[in-house]
Amino acid sequence: MNRNTFTSLIKHHLQKLYEVIRIGLIVFINGFFCFPEVSWVKSAFYILVLLPGLILLSIELKRFPFSDKFLLVFITLPVYLSLSHLWANEEYITRNFFFFFKQVIFIFILVFCFWAVIRVRKPFLLELLSTIVISGTAFAFISIIHHFLVAEERFFISALGGFSTGDSNKTAAYFTIHLALCCYFLIFNVQPFKSLTATYLITAAIILDIALILLTDAKAPWLIIPLIPLIFLLGKWKVKHQLTIWVTLIATATLCFFGFYSLESLLSERSVYARLDMWTDSISQIEDQFWQGLGLTYKLNLPNPEYTQLHSHNIFIDTIRFGGIIGLTFLVAQIYTIIRINTKEMKWFTFWYIAGIFLLSLYGQQPLTRPGYIWFLYWIPGVIILSNYLVLRKGN
């Protein structure tokens, strides 16, 4: 075998590896809508992203920009949270240090894999979003049918758990992001081409999303849905179009808060006040470890026996609980970094990231977890923005 043949063979297998990772990322992210168990999502990540990603990393080691300052800021938070396990109370430790450090490796490999695929395939992000629109719409319909078959006569009064999670709040969070994406596609990808078929299909997807979110009886999405029309203002619209958008925004907000009793529900004893109690209890656990926090453990009950929750329903409060003021500082620095490096092309992903942070402020925990709903709402959009920046900044 001559040198040219050998080089061609290497390039051929390298292209196959890139293709496996590309498909793996699509399957992994769409799995949040499609897979009936979260373990399937994890398995998709481990087999289709992590494993080929580690192989590719060994090949592209010299090309990847390890020293980029924004990458270093981004990775500091998970590294610190994993290290905080070293000073956690042994009484509450049920997982060893390597369990948490693995999550750091997983997040880094996710950054690398997105960087690698975006670098060699420019339309990848549009392909990814298109598949999310399609799979999310299909499984919004399936989730509603599934709810009908399970709830039967309690269809309208029983909270929809969703096909993929069985948890009404997580399902509502996923489909709030999907709803915003469909609205974005309707304005920026469908209407410019004047495609009536695509317009009707996307409109149907939006209706399905709203119906599903209503059936979940979740509260947090109704604080975000009125803001979705603001996505439309990212474009350069004429004044009359902007006026239409603002009227739609006000009408939607009014409908959400009064038509669906959302305001009354949000202020109920089991909503705002319950969360305030959980946040207070979480902070009270820190005592004299305010700077470094309690140290990360897998499970840690809140002190109030009235709440059986293991986390505080707030990504910032839970980060303080385990990582202290130092951990919170790293979290804020990471968020600031992602928002700062977003580009015009990343506006949608920035909305996804910010909306995810908001949802995790009402139903979240510290961010260093195995692939799950926190990854979908926080790590995935943040990693996409960072990876795209690394490609643009460092070139090919």
C-alpha cells in the first residue's frame, strides 16, 4: 500500500467518524423528545457521542483550541463543582469523586464534538434545529394521545406527564423551547420563502405545543410564553410589523395570566411560597461554609420534612448550597461568557439558553449532572454557542 492510498484510507475513516458524531448529536438531542426513558438519552450520548468523540479527540488533539480563555472560563464551573466533592460531609456521600469528575469529561467532550462537526459541516446547526422541529412536533402529538389513553375521562383535569419523561414540569420545559423554535422557524425560515405548506405545518406544531403545555398544568412556561413573540423582534421589521408583534405579546400575556388562571396558580401555596421556603431552607444548610459551600454530593435532602425534594428548584441557590459564593461566581461568569460570545447567527440558541436558565431558576438544581433535563436546558445551548465561537475564532 503506497502512501497516497494509506492517506486516502485514513481520510475516508475520519469522515465516517465525523458522520457518526454528527448523527449521534442529532439522535442524542432529539432523544429528549423521543425516548421513553432518560436512560436511553444517556445511552445515546455514551455510545454515539462520547465514545467516537474520544477517538476523534486523540486525532484532532493538536487542532482543538484548549487554551482559549472563554473555554477555560466555561469549564471552570464543572471542574470546581466536581472538586467540591472533596470537602463534602462523608455522611451524605453515596458517589465517589470520579462519578462527578466524569461529568466534567462528558461536558468537555460535548464541546469538542460540536466544535468538530460545526467546523467541517457548516449547515449542521440548521439540520439539527430542523430535526428538533420535526421530532418535537411528532412527539407532542404522541404525548397528547398517550395522555388521552392513560387519563381517559380525566384528560383535562389530570396533568400530562409526557411520553418521554413522565414529569409534567420537564415536559412543559422541553416543549416551551420547542414552541419558541417553531415560532422562530415560522418567521425566519418559512415566511421568506412564501411556502404555504410549511406555514400550515409549523402553525399546527405551535398549536400542538400550546395544547400540550396547557395539559401539563405546569406554571413556569407561562412566564416565558408571552416573551416568545420578542424573538420576532430580532429581525429588522417595519414599524407596523413591530406594532403587530407588541399587540400579540400583550394579548398573549393577558390570555396566559387571566384566561388560564396562571397568576392565581403561580401565587398558590404550593408554588411561589413553597419555592421561597425551599430556597430559604437550602441557604440555611450552608451555615458557616458560605464561601466554599457544603461540597457536592449526589443526594442531600432539604431540612424541612414537609418537602421531600433533594434540590432547591433553583440552579443558583443549589449551586450556592454545594459550591458556595465561589461556585455562584463561576456560574455567573460562565453565563456572562456565553451571552457575551453569541453572534447574530446564534440569537436563537441564546434565547434557548436564557429561557433554560429561567426555567431552571424555578425547577432546577446544581448543573453538574448526568445527561438529562439540565443538559437540554443549560449545557446543550451553552455548548453550541461556545463551540460555534471556537470555530469562528480559531478558524479551520
